[in-house]
Amino acid sequence: MQGTIATFDPDTRSGRLLLDNGAELAFDSVAFDRSGLRLLRLGQRVDIDTDPSGVVRRVTIPGIG
């Protein structure tokens, strides 16, 4: 699944994604830390791995990770 970074707080390493269907989805520091990234920018496209309940498990940049 893909989305766009709507918010990102570098202090808490968490934020919200805007999915392609218009829905928003939050991600926590654990999902960000699993990405191996150091920073996300507003408007950046990302790939999202979710668990069966829809919780974001990992956020990555398409083609990297």
C-alpha cells in the first residue's frame, strides 16, 4: 500500500499518512524505526506495511527498502 506523509514529528518519530483513497492512517515510532530511515518529509511518497488489523508496521520509501 502507498501513501503520502501528511505529518511527521522528528522528536517522537511518528506521524500521519494520507492514503491514496483519502483516508488518514497514523504510524508510531516503532513503524518509523523499522524503516531504517532518519527523516521523512511532508508530501513524501511512502510504502506502508500493515498487520492484519491495519496497524502500520513499517514505513519505507518506494524502491528503497
